[in-house]
Amino acid sequence: MTRNDAIAHAREQLRSGEFLRELDRRVAYKTESQNAARSDVLRAYLEDELKPAFAALDFDSRVVESPSGKSPFLVASHREDASAPTVLIYGHGDVVDGMVGAWRDGLNPWATTQVGNRVYGRGTADNKGQHSINLAALRAVRQARGGKLGFNAKFIIEMGEEIASPDLGKVCASLRDELKADLLIASDGPRLSADRPTLFLGCRGGYRIHLDVNLREGAHHSGNWGGVLANPATILAGAIATLVDGRGRLLMEQLKPPRLSNQIRQWLADVKVEPTADEPALSENWGEDGLSAAERLYAWNTLEVLAISAGNVDNPANAIPGRARAVLQLRFVVGTRIDDLIEAIRAHLHGHGFPMIEVSGAQRFAASRTDFDSPWIRWAADSIQKTSGKPAAVLPNFGGSLPNDVFSDTLGLPTLWVPHSYPGCSQHAPDEHILLSVTEEALGIMAGLFWDLGEMPRPLGKGH
């Protein structure tokens, strides 16, 4: 059989209903990793649902315990030829809270419901639907090749991504030899848009920054004390304004990334950020000057105020508060200097007359991406275009954050992320869904990628 046969087999799994029946069964597992009462369900998803699926594809699989005991992993492998390429594939089976009762028309988050082009259910987009697409594509290629893939494949499925993957790095480091591969292909997050196949090479990092102003106990009457008592909320607002201005532009140099290279600008030249009708419109005159929307989102840093408080905003008293606090987040790209960021912000604020502000950091995660010179990027982009007839949007990194550094840094792999969702999918919210049109295209894209991988006599860069 041919490449086109493999792609047709993959798409037929959606049209026949096989894929949706499989997804419905997986969505029914209430794998909320933030809920301690779901530990048995997390394990059951791996033992009862995924292990049989991998066995049907001739994979050996086993459950690996997490060092913290919070969430198990499944490691699976299929070996055909020592000289053939080996791909590591990642996914996660845990989901956020189901938010029962908050979904449209009383939909049950633990069952799939098709409404037009949408299929609703918790995990449909993040991430059960996405790793189910990849498994279905492998099945289609294996069928087309008479029971062979043409390459070696390994999987790692975690059940703690929604609690920040606390053990993924340790587990991968301990299994470094077992997980050895030539590249990572994974699927998570959204495409650039529903109609644009996307390939992103890594993710931005993130760093939460806490600013606290604690001047005195209690609040004091604003008439009797106004003008003679310093207001912590006013101080805090002034301090933030020295870090980022009223148009979202970074003011402190160390918050900025290295200057954009011509190579990154070239990759992003045809990338348009165009929200759909049910997504928020892009704000005018917002963000760094001289950059396109794509460059701001995928190649620059942003400092966002996530929360700010002083007094009781719902029932304010006529009083000057004694305390104020804010939580900011820096989203940053590769090359940003963050090791001494908290100390630098503290010194910056002190130099601007705000020595009374306490600065601390939390929830730090790394930025990482594949080198643009990797031959795997062009190979994957060409394969996606051959299948879909559309040029893939190649992004230096995902706008959000994923545990990509575990694969790029700990395991030393080129990382290619091929997302099967879209920005309006409502992941982490009520009404999470996938689009049937994107799912069908994604099944074909992944079957094409896996077929092309099996056509290589050896990995790229090794004898080519």
C-alpha cells in the first residue's frame, strides 16, 4: 500500500465513528490530577485503557511510578530495526477539573457530545483527543504497511501535566537510556488557527513575580489621614509602571529577550494572528513597537499583571489600606537572562524609589526550542504541506508553556510539536471541544508524518 492509503485509513477512522467511540471511552475516565481522590482513575486510564491500545499496536508497555507518588507514567516501545529512525512521542492523560454544571446546555463533561463541527468533552482538546489522534495515525500506517511501522517508536504518557509535571524531569532522567531517540514528536496546545496546520519547536518559559507592600497594620480613614499617610496601592501601581508601561511595553532591560534574529523574522514572516469571531480581537496599539503580532506572541517577552489587590474592592471602605500586593508573570523566550531576575527587579525598584516593596519569585519554568538549523524542521514542514496542501506555520515556540525542556535539554532531542486543537477550543474551561474538520486533517497529517518517517533508511543527519 501507499502513503495515500495510510492517510485514507487514518481519516476513515473518524468517518466510520471508530475514533469518536474510542475518544468517548477515554473522556469517561475522570482523570482530574488536581483532585487527590482521582488517583485510582489516573492509574486505570493507563492500565485499562492505554496498555491494551499499545498492545494492539505491538508495543511493550509498563507503568512507571512517580517519585512523589502523585501521578504514574506509561512508557511504551516498539522496535523494528536498529538502523531505522526512533521517535519518542509524548502525551498526557490527566485533565483539569471537569466543572460539572457549568457547561452549555447541561452537557456532561465526562462524555463526548457532537454538536455540528464540534465534539465537546473534558480532555477532547487537552490532551486525550490529541494523543488519540497520534495513536490512530500509527494504527493506520501499521495497517498500510502490513503490520509494520517502518521505524522504531517510544511513548511516554504522564498523568500530572495539569499539576505542572512535577516528576516528568526526574522520570525522564532516570530512563534516559530507555527513552533514547532521534527526535520527539508531540501534540499539545492549539494550532495558530483552525485552518492552518502548525509546527512549533518549543515553548516560552514563565516566571511568577510577587510584589508586596506592607506599610502598617489595618486601614486608616482617608479623610483624616489622606495626604499624610503613604498609600501602598498607589506605591504598587507606580512601581509596576516602571516595569511595564500602559501599552504593555517592557521598560526594564533585563525583562527583554535578545534582539530578534533575521532567521526568526523570516520564519514568522507569513504567520498571521487572526482570531475567529468567538475569540477576543487583538488590541490595537498594544505591545512592543516595531514587531508584528506573531513576533510579539512567539518571539518576544511579555510581563502581565495576573492579580492585584488592596482593601476590599467589592465593599470598599473610605480608608487607606495598609497593604497591597500583586502577582505578575513574565513569559520569556530562549536567551532571556532570568537566573538573577528577582534580584535585578529588586534593585530596579529600589533605584526608582521603591525600596519598601518586597520582591519574590515562584512557579518558574524554562524556555526551550529546537535549533532552527535542525533538518527535522524542514522535513516535518514539507511532510505536513504534502498531506494537507497547506504550508505549515512554523513557530519558534508555543506562546504558552509545556515541559519541552525535559525533552530538549534533559534528553537532548530535537522537538517538534504538531498541535491538533485550535485557539478557541475552551481548554481548561467549560465547553472544551475539538473540531471534526481539524481532527480529520490532523489524522491525515500524522499518518503522513509517520509514513514519511518509515521511508527513511536512517535518521536525518546520520549518513544523509
